Amino acid sequence: MQHRQVQDKLDELALLPYLAPTGPGRGFALSAETAHALVDDGDTLNLCRDLGLDTAANLVHLEREIVLALLAAPRTLRFASAAEFLSAVAIRRNIVVAARATQLAFGTAEANRPQSHWTYDEDRGFTILPGQPLIEALTLATQPDAGNGQMYAFSCYRASEYVMLLGIARELERVNPPLLAALQRQWETSAIQSGAFHDVFLVEYGSLEAPLPPRYYVPGDRVWFRNPDALSSDASGYEGSWVIYLGNGLFSNFWQRDRPYSLVAKCLEMYHWRHGTYVDAEGDLRMNEAIVDAKVADTAANPAALATVVARMSRLRDGRGIYADGGCIDFSREFARNVCPGTANIVLPD
């Protein structure tokens, strides 16, 4: 039955012709011909281009890209059930839709949220006012179009958490309302953030010992790009960049949602952070974005310089605390844990 449910989904997405022959209980995999033609060397960035998908206008096309990229994983991804596979696809779709709609003000020292739904305490973080739905609160905090148009101040790290949480919560509303209710109570009490957020809600795929291919991304992945420059990485907010992979070769831009990053654009921006740093009157290291933008434009107009910078930044990053020959590409990606009744493994703090 479970095999049939997955097969029906693959048929709905018109993906069966891309699969290797299989039988009940044997799982699903891309055929060798498909893998070579569409995801050679684990490169998923051009799936939309090669298949003529319009994932911005068509959510079925977005799900096609998600599933194809999952099937192209360099090591087999296993799901606890057919329901978990279907929920994983839905969560990734939800995350991409939320990330596309997210528009924020950049802030690392101070942050704010809609006062109609949120309150702040130094020990508990930003929590939900009793009776205000979590999904609505997350949407209003991150999507100006859903409220009065105001943009709220976030770091990219916290922004990525809200977008991931919103994608998970929307699927819990559909498949596991009791867990959503527990999540609601949690955020009325205390926010889960930073390392704890990763541990509770996310799975990390890839490692220093077994890195993912540098061009392998699945829509809905949370992705870390590391600033490989020791000096500029000391500027608050410029240690690196947390983004969501939107598909179609693009990564979220929480500050200018109509200008998502290509991998090349992200590499260029982060490389030139080293040229935009300065020390302010209080002795703090800051970033002059105008200088960065000018440097990016100059490099983009010079094919030889562009190739050099992209080659340098496209390397896998160095290990923690090391600033040597590595680039900005992380070894791993992050995605949501199981959410369905009976197999959910999101364990909230007591």
C-alpha cells in the first residue's frame, strides 16, 4: 500500500518515465540515463531549465523539482513511511512558498515583531501572545503583504528558523494537529532557537567526512554559506549567510525578495565582504554595502576576474575556526524532521 501511495504521487507528478525499473518494497531511484542527463555529478541547479519547469507559477512543477532532487541524492534518502515522504515534499513546498514571500529588515543588534501577536522577554525570546495562532504570527512577522506592510528586523539565522518553522507548522495543521497544538503552547511559553532549533526540528544531511556535492540542493533546504575571510567574518551578521534554496538555481534573499541569489551572485557578494568592512566611531567592525555592491558589479563585468572569484568561493568551506583555502560552500544541508502521527520525531522540551 505504501509503495502504491508513493508511486501514485510520482505518477501525478509525471515522474515515472525518469525512474529505474523497480518492484514493491524496493524503493525508487532515477534511471542511469536520467541521472546522467539531468543531475550529472549531483548538480541539481539546472533541473528547471532542462525540464522547462516554471516553479514560480506552478506548485506542481515545484513538487516535481523537489522529488527529482530528492531522488538524485548522492546517498539514498529513506523515509519512515509513505506519509512521511508525502509530508516531506509538502513541507519543502511550504518552505519555498514562505521564503519567496519573506521580506525583512536586516538587524543583528535589535529585532522586533508585530505587537498584535508577539511579546519579548530576555530569557524566553519572542513568544506568542496567548490565543494568537502560531501560523498567523509567523506569517505576519515575515511577510509584509499579510499585514500592514511593515518589515520587521531579523538576522538571517533567525529568519531561516521562522521560515522553516512556518513550513513545518502548515503541514502539522494538515496531518498532526496535536503536535501543532503542542508547538503553539511551546511558543506561548518560550522560543526554541539557534542550536536548540536545529536539534529539535531539523536533520542535517552531509558532513565534513562525507560532504554533499557542492551543487546539490533540494528546494526547501536550509543552506549555510560561510564567509571564508577571517577579518570580515568578525563583523556582526557577516559570519556567513543562512538562506533557503528556492529551486531553479536560486537562493532566498530575505532583504530583497525580488532579487534572489544565484550561486554565482552569492559567491560574489560574500567574497567582496572583505572589501566593505570598516571600523565605526565606537570601534565596532561594520560593513559598507555600497562598496560591496560596487565591487560585485566590477567583478561581474570582468569575465576573468569573475571566473577566479567563483572558482575560489565554490570550494567546500574550511572546518570550524580555520580560515585557509576553503570557499563558502557547506558540507551539508538541513531539512525538516518527521511530522506524521506514529513516526514524528520532533521532541519539544519539557
